[in-house]
Amino acid sequence: MRRYFNQSGSKAVVLMYHRICNLKTDPWQLAVSPENFRSQIKMLKKNFNVLPLWRLEEQFNIGKLKHKSVYITFDDAYTDNYIYAKPILEKYKCPATFFVPSYFIGKGQLFWWDALERIFLHSPWLPNQLRLMIDNKSNNFYLETENLTKEVKEKQEAWRWFNPSPTKRCELYLKIWELLKPISHNKIVDVIDALQKWAGYSPVLTAEDYAMTDVQLKDLASNTLFKYGIHTHTHPALSSCSAEKQSQEIAVNKKFLIEQSYPVINAIAYPYGNYNDVTIKVASQNGMKMGFSTKREVVNLNSMPLSLGRVQVNNTHGLVLKKELMQLLNSE
């Protein structure tokens, strides 16, 4: 019989996944290969108590936290979650929560950050000057003409955002990413369209590069292992929005999921992990009981339910993840 522990030192970990696939470039470390994901889930099932996320809310309510419990979450509802993660989770009977940005469901288009990455890191050639209107401001950028040689490809494939940019392409990609993140989705789309014309580049895409379709979401929801959470409608950086806009983003997202009769829990994953005090207030007003950022923190009974941390899972073997989790859970 499983027992709950109420020691002040009891800890749990909420895991954060985004994509289950192999990517050529992955500066944000958002992708885990299907092979590594399988080894991770197999390890989690064997060594930890993998619980559905709604149980975490329940534990906060009763003031008891199951020590060394693990909760699996996915952000953005990529189709590769359906293709690769779903059968593995089902095989090992591991529950998971998918945070769904409703605007993108069934659109068959890239998320803007993926489109931006492909333009700058995958285009065979880029012009050396770029004039770009971003949020009604003119921006001028200069890029040394840089063909996508084998050497450049290798540097970009090894690059992670927190390291110095190894190429001018990477440097400009990060600059524009920072400028786009705080503005509205419609304005971002205009900039991406202008960049695609500037680069003259149309990437080769597959269905797994997009968000899920309604059919896939419905099929995923047919298994009681899986629940859905709020990830806003258009995925804005919430702290850059007014209180009214933040509330609208959450409410529209929640309405979409409820109207489709999806199994929804009262939890939100803040896009980019971005939130402020207004966000927390608005989330609570819209019925959210838990809110998740991207802060690398374990959960304990002193954690604030609307500003909980998560541990981003990297593309490593399950044994590496086990060691990382044990260190986190056993730390003071």
C-alpha cells in the first residue's frame, strides 16, 4: 500500500517536454529523440511514482506531498507527441498532461520560433543586409554573407542558446527572437512573412513539425492516461500583455478545450515560462489552481501553486535522467 509522507523535506518533480523527434538544430534543447524518450519513460516507471498532474493539486489541497513523485508534461501539443510519445506512454502506462495552445491546433503551420530558426539556421544563403519593421519600429541588421557550408552546419548543430553564438546567423537569430517574443501573434506573423521573402527560403516540412489536429487531440484524449492543460490561445509572453489580454488568452484557450469535451485540468503552463503578478491574479480568476513556469525547480509543500517550477528534460538516456532526478530530489 502506498503511503503519503508529510515531512517538510518531501519533494516532487514536474518534467517538461516539448518535442519527441530528431532535429538537425535544437538551440533551445526542446527535442528528445524517440529512442531516448523510450529509455526515459521505462526508467521513470521503474524507479519513481509517475502520477497524473491533477494529483499534485490534490496533494496541495490536503497538505501532503508524495515524496519522489514525478509528473510528465508536454508544452505546445506538437504532432510528434502524438506520433512518438503517445504509444510509449501507453505501453508503460504513464500519465501525462499536454498543455495546448488552441490557436495552432489543425493550422498546419510552423510555430513562429521554428520558422525563425529554419530561416536563419537552415537557409542555404542569406543576404548580408536586413531592414525589418518590428512592432512599428525599423531595425537594420548586417549579416556577413555566410553560405551554409558543412563547417557552419556543424557549428549550428552543436550550438545551444546559452553559449556564445558560433556564427552570425545564430547571433541574428537570437536578436530577432528576443524582439519578437513580446509582441502580438499577428505582428509576429507579418515579420516571419517578411523574413521568408528576404531569405527566399521555403523549408521542407513534415506533419510532425506542426501542432496536432483536432482528430489527433480527440484520439489522444480517448485514453484516460492523458489530460489537457491551458497554454493560452496564441502563446504570448504574458507579462508583456495587459491584464485584459492575459485573461482573454486564458479564457479563449479554456473555452476551446471545454467545448471540445476534452479532459481539462485547472492548470496553466505559462508560454516561455513568462509571467508576472498580474498573470498569477488573472490565472486564479480564470479558475487555474496550478501554474507552471520553466524555472528548474523541484516542488515541495512550500511551493506556490501558481508559480511552480519544472525540470526541462534533455536529449539523454534514461540512466542520465535518473541520476539528475535523484540529485535534485536528494538535495537539501
